Amino acid sequence: MDLTPSPRALDLRDRVVAFMDEHIRPNEMLYFEQQGTHGDDLWRIPPILETVRAKAKAEGLWTLFLPPHLREGGLSNIDYAPIAEVMGHVHWASEAFNCNAPDSGNIELLANYADDGQKARFLQPLLDGEIKSAFAMTEPEVASSDATNIRTSIVRDGDEYVINGHKFYITNGFSPKLGVFIVMGKSDPTAPPHLQQTQILVEPGTPGIRIARAMPTLGYLDQPHGHADIWFENVRVPAANVILGEGRGFEIAQGRLGPGRIHHCMRIIGLCERLMEKLCTRLVSRVAFGKPLADQSLWQDRVAEARTEIEMNRLLVLKAAKMIDTVGAKAARSEIAQIKVSVTRMGQKLADTTIQAFGAAGVGDDHLLGFTFARMRVMRLGDGPEEVHNRTIARAELGKYRQRRAKA
């Protein structure tokens, strides 16, 4: 299996590296310093982000994740992987290139499934970076890892649909630029389980939407976009806002989550490289018990293990990317599930190891390690908890032997 990116992709990667070195890395901490601190100011978008986004767009380093079937000249997954890895070095870098979740997944969803009118109203502004989007699926009252559990109702009433339900941890829920919710709910509870769900587009100012509270992730509000606890109470939306048709919601969700999972993993590989940089720099600069930490066998073992895990996981991510490109996401379900489990576990483990090397300085945010650890812990739940992915892996593996036994 050839995992080599194209020359064009390698050139784009070099351009992204240069852009990161000139515009993003030097301003990494400024982004956090410019965040709001209280009240209505809490969700202020840092000016440096808007400045850098404008420069990236002007240089053509914009929405690079779009695949060839969605945009002429788009990148395959194997070509996008090394570029996304570079973006992963800095928390907010992917947003500077309009390649951040959940907007990237929502852009692909709309590009694949929305009609022309929906694309004009919502997709084009997302592509242009004028608005943000939110994917409202997760609910507090049910195990949302099984999407058939969703209780939010989407009921037809003439030329409108009426939405009632409770969603939580909805990313971008507080963004000043939020322009659309993609809401998933049940339109026909009597249909077969995977045909009960529908997805519909809802504009944030629609009457009946109540933002109950901001929801922290291990103490972090993830400004400037946040995560919202949202109630939809008799929210009326035009029937034209339904995506693809009634009963197609589960299908759309599955189509959205596959690419999103692999993009997350690509970026986490980059984050782990950045953690290795911080870890090793710390180890060679700190002396304890008469010699540098880097000379102590315990830390050498940890560095060796981390390097090995990064290399193994990068290859696994590239394999999954290549399979999506060649045989499709459905055939690559097990590989996508494998990287979602393995890469996020590695990210959390390496963040923890790096914190340990920094001691007391590691648990705060002077070096962004506390924030990084929190992000990595959340990623073991985002886009489906690892238990669900392990179930997918096991089913695929055991299925091979069930077929073999049936033929015997």
C-alpha cells in the first residue's frame, strides 16, 4: 500500500508549515490572552484569529480538507493527512485555515446531502468563513452513542416542522458567528430504528430556542465558541429546511462522522509531535539528583515508548486515509474505529507524561498542558466513545471467523 502523498500535497504542506511559523506559532499565546473573561465579552473572538484567517484565505490555504468529489482540485485523505498533522501543532491553527471541527464535518454534510437552496443559504457562508455551525445530536437523557435513542421530536405541521427536545454539549453553541444548527431528531418513532431520524437546518434566532447554560469540559469553556446546553421548545422551521428527506438522518450522521473522525486523528498526531517537542526540551534542560532528566533511564523509556507509539499511530492513520480514498469509508470502518481509539488514547497518555515532566508547571496553562490534557480526555468521547468503536472493530474481526466457520 503506497502511503506517499502527492507532490502537490507536499508543496501545500510546506506552505502551511511556513505560514504556521510566520503567523501562528509566534501568536499562539496571544490568542488566549485576547479571549474574553466575563459576561457578554466571554465569547469574544480573539482579533488575532480573524487577522490570521484573512491571511490564510488570501494565500489560498483555505478549506483544504475538501475531497476531490466535492471540489475541483480537492485533496484526497492521504494528501490531506500530513497537512492536518501540521495544523495539529497549535490548538487553534485548523480554524485559521477554515479546517476545524465541527464546521469541517458540517461543510461536508451540506456539500454531500443539502439541496441547492440549502447550500446557497448555509454552505456557501461556511465555505467563505462568514458563519459557524453546530451539529445538535447529543442529548443528556439518553445514551447518545446509540443515535437510535434520540428523543428530540421533529414533527410535520403543514409547511413547517415543529422541534421539541433537549441537546447538550453542542459545540459552537455560543459562537458570535453561529449561523446554523443542524438538528437531529425523530420524525417517525414507528419506523424501523434507523429510519426514524431526520436532520433539519435551524437558524439560531428562531423563536423557541433557549440556551440554558455554557458547559465546561473539565473546567474549560473552550472559548470563543463554547459548548451549549440547548432546549428546543416548539421551534417552527420551514419544511424546506429538512436535509435529504424524512427518515434519512441516521444515514447522514454516519456519512458525516467517518471523515470527521479521521481528521481529528490526523490533527492529534500533530499535537503529539508538539508534546514530544515540549517533553524532550524539558528533559534536556532540567537537572535532578545530579544529572539531566534526559539522562535518567525512566524518562528515556517514556520517550522511546512515545516515539514508537506516534510512528505506529501515524501509519495506522495513513492506512485508514488510503482505504477511505480507495475502497470508501464503509469498507474502512474497522480502520477508522481503530485510529479513533488508539490515537486519542495516545494523545491523553502523552499529555499526561508531559505534565509529569513539567511537575507543578504542567498542571496549569503556562505551557498549555492542562488544556491539552483536558482536550485529549474529551476526544476519547467525541465522535463516539471508544467503547462503540471497539465494538465495531470486534464485530469486523469476529465476522471473518464466523464466515470461515459457516463455510467449513
